[in-house]
Amino acid sequence: MNLPASIVQAFAPTGRLRASINLGNPVLAGQDAGGAAKGVSVDLAREFARRLGVEADLVVFDNASKSVDAVATQQADIGFFAIDPKRAEHIAFTPPYVLIEGCYLVREDSSLRANEEVDRRGQRVVAGRGSAYDLYLTRELKQAQLVHAESSQAVVQHFLDSGAEVAAGVKQQLEADARRIGGVRLLPGRFMVIRQAMGCPRSRGAEAAAALSAFVEEMKASGFVAQALARHGVQGASVAPAGA
């Protein structure tokens, strides 16, 4: 990519690229043994900074809502989020680079056997506040009650402590929690496909948004995203198709 000075200025007005990193989604990011952020989003942030010719500063958050707010309020220059129309009011999204699944978790003795059975009166569904699946379920659930945990990592514990009927989240996080605590199971299939993309403040302009989209498409086509997923041991996520 040949990035003009106007693009560098749009993305790094402070002279460094501030990248908002969400540790609440294990597909995107996690921490190494020393507590430093790592993952596909970190790799993409550093590669984009390299293309701009600046250093990357990682601005790390424990949930999606805080990470989104940092970009929407221009406390960060780029971020890594699930595409959602509400977020798009303030953030210009690229095409997705990764597709992951949103799933439901229930207790082993639950009568629920299918995703279609969840949206019923009397069912309480726990979701991480401000997460992609929280925003989606807020629009889609008509009869079940949506209950909020403070972060995606806290969903299953909140589900257990509150006696709610269902926990909702990213498949990989729920699978990890199920292995850890036992006595629970995931419902078959998924209730949504989560399209993970990069984004920047809309105020940075159409030229900047187009440059970020072109970067994402190149990272998919070159194998960079696939290699990053493999390097970080991410299972169950797929590279999004070109132009998706």
C-alpha cells in the first residue's frame, strides 16, 4: 500500500497510531504470560502502523463497549469490532476480516434444545453489556428478558449466580467456560454470525475509511489474517470472504 501523507495524518494525528484493543473477545485478543496484549487484532494494528510509518500504541480495554467508545470519541484512531448499525453512527467500518459465531449456553438439565426455543416469556438471557450480541439481541428478542453482565468474560458467572436460563456469547468464550465449570452445554448451531471488522472515527473522512478497507482486503488476500489466527491458536473462526 502506498499511503499518502494525508492518510498518515488522518490516522496518526498525534504522531502515533492509537489502536483500541478489546480483551473481551478471545478470538481477537488476549494476554501473554507477561500481561501484554496479543492476538490477531494486535498483529493487524502493528502492521497498519508499519504501513503508516509510525509506532502503534495499544489502548487496551476489557470489553467491547469501552473499546468502541474510545474510537467513537477519538481517544483511539482505529479499533476492532463487530459490525453493528448502532456503532456505525460514529464509526466507519471496513469489510469484515473474520467471521465468528454467537451461541447460547444453558445448564445441562435445561429443557432448551434449540436456539429457536430461547425467545420465550420467562427466559432470561445474559449478555455482555455493549457487546455485538447484546446489540443484536436487544433488537431481536421479543419475549425473553435480556440481562447484562459487565463484560463478556463475566457472562457465564453472572448466568450461574443469577439463576438465569441462558447465557449468550462468542462460541469460543462459552466453550472455554463450559470446559472450566462443567454442568453446562452449548445449544447446537448459532444464533448469529459476528462479522469482525476494523473501524475508525467517521470524522477522519471517506479517504481514510477507504484506505483502512483496502488494508483489510489486502490482509485477507495475502494470508496475513489466516496466519495470525493459526499463530495464536484461534479455533472456530474463519477468514471473511473478499469484499464481504
